[in-house]
Amino acid sequence: MARASRLDKSPVATWWWTVDRWFLAAFLSLMGLGIVLSFAASPAVAQRIGLDPFHFATRQIIFTVPALGVMLAVSFLDSRQIRRTALLMLGVMLVLMVAVLYVGVEVKGARRWISFAGLSIQPSEFLKPAFVVICAWLFAEHKRHPDIPGNLFAMILLGLVLALLVAQPDLGQTMLVTGTWGVMFFMAGLPWLWIIVLGATGAAGLFAAYTVFPHVAGRIDRFLTGEGDTFQVDMGHEALVNGGWFGVGPGEGTIKRVIPDSHADFVFSVAGEEFGLVMCFFIMSIFAFIVLRGLNAAMKEHDDFSRYAVGGLVTVFGLQSAINMCVNLQLIPAKGMTLPFISYGGSSQIAIAISMGMVLALTRKKPEKRRPIGFGGVAQHPMPAE
């Protein structure tokens, strides 16, 4: 297939020459690793519950194909279209977040999923990118027009989203959303007084969660004391130790076969057992690359909205991956959090694809407006496009 020429002005050619191909390569690498590790981690889980050995691996491929299509489609949008898409998603997901409290599927005492037309959707996954983009827009509008109470509206939106998450309850997503919002507010020029207030509020919220929700207290107590049902976490850690530096080989892992969620929350441990710590470091390096490149791109953005949105999207992406890997390494209490693009899960795959599609769209190279040539015949410095 012939390469697109720089003189070709078609939408696809323009996209190819303006998109961040390092980002694109990193996202495709994670998707590919997700499929490979699904074949390694899921057969034992499928057989244990009476399904075809490759049931989850096949579904992982089925989820990845539309996820890739959605990511590429979103990456073609401009910043205005990104805002409109996010606003529509936010409205729909807020309605579904309320609906899930009444008609959602209850799993282990929590209502986080809603099913219709044979599909199960976790609205909170799709809410995250929409929430980040709309808050970025509110922060940017307040900075551009201080008379617009954008920061106040962002706080009200945060309170609404947190209330819906706590009602499910989903304390992991609550902490993830709060942390990301705090990073974005800091990027928008958060005063030090607010930093202290928000820090104190976060600490009070953690203490309240520990005292109000027994399952939260149980997880923290088990992490601190090592007593109680720590089987899955212990097996995940043992799988990493068993793999050593170079792993026991593809399909040769034994500890993975007894981990209940080896294809989902503990796929990182399976990667360590079969492919070794070298593979784990490689996976971590890809996530670190995405986050650092995203934050660097955000710092270089002249447009406030793009800066806050890109910073927020890569922050939520990085925090989620860090939480998952830290649980596998027994560095923090257990929390059901997927590893982006790698863990099994349809809602997670599509939602993360939308998020990273937005990152690709907002970091595309923008044309520069040049100042008119002065009377002295010297061209002035280029101006960034708005």
C-alpha cells in the first residue's frame, strides 16, 4: 500500500501526518499484549467455570476490534467535536449511573453494571473520559473568562459523580476520579489553600470509607495484618516470584491456574509467571512512556482546554494502571481495577479506547498562523493556532 504523500490533503492523509505515531504505537502494543496474555491467563478460568478454554481469549479479540475502531474514529475529531462528544457521553452516563442503582446487576454487594439488549455495560468506565474532558473545558473557560464560574461548576460536577460512585459503592473509582480531578485543578492554577483543603478532605474521606464500609475496612486490615482471606493476592504475588526474571515459558505457568481473576485483575501476575519480570518491566515502561509523553505534550499545549484534557486523560490512565500493578505486587490493599487495554473486559476496553482516541485527537499537530511580514521585510514569530 502506498504511503500517503504530504501533498495529499485527504482526511486520512492529514490524520496520518498529524497524529502522534509514538502514542499510536504504544496503544497498539498494549492491545496486542492484551490478546497474547488473554491466551495465557484465561483458559484455566474458563475451564473452571465450564466454558470453552478459549472463551475469554476469543471475546478479548472481539472486544479489541471495535475498541481499535473507536479509538481511531475518535482520533479524527477536532477539539470542539471532542467537547460535544464528551458532553453527550456525560449526560447519558449520568442517567445510567442513576439507573444502575435501581435496575443494575448486583455483584458482591455492589451495583455497577446495567444490562439491556443482551449487553452488559459499566457506566462508570465511560463516565471517566467524559468527566475529565468536561472538567477541562470548565477550568479552561474560567481561566479565559474569570467571570464564568467554571471552577465552581467543576466542583459541583465532581460532587455529583462522587455521590453516584459511592452509592454503588465503588470506592476505587471514587479515589481514581478524585485524584485525577485534583491533578487537573492543580494544572489550572489551584491555590495552595485549596490544596490543603482538598488534601484534608481526601484524608477524611478515606477515614469515613474505612469506618462506614466493612469491605473497605476488611481489605485494609488484611493488607496490614496479613490475616483473613488473602488467597488471590498471595497467589498473584507467588506467581510473580515463581516466574523469576525470564518466566517459566508460555503456557507453562501453574500458579495462574488457581487465581480466580487471572484473566482480569491479575493478568499482570500471569505475565510475570510465564514471561518473567523482564516482561513486567516492559509493560510498565509502556505505561510510563504514555503518561510521561502525555504530560509533556500537555505542558507544550498553548490551548488551555487541550492542556487540561490531555493531562487529565493520561493521569486517569496512569493511575488506573499503577493501582492494578501495585495490587499485584502487594504494595497496596486489593482493589478490583483493570489494567488498561490488557485485562479482560468489554466496557473497560471500549471506554479506554475512547479516552486514548481523545488523547490522539487533542495531541495532533496543529497548523500555525504566521504574523504578517513587517515593514522591514522580516517575518514575525509564528503564532499557535487557536
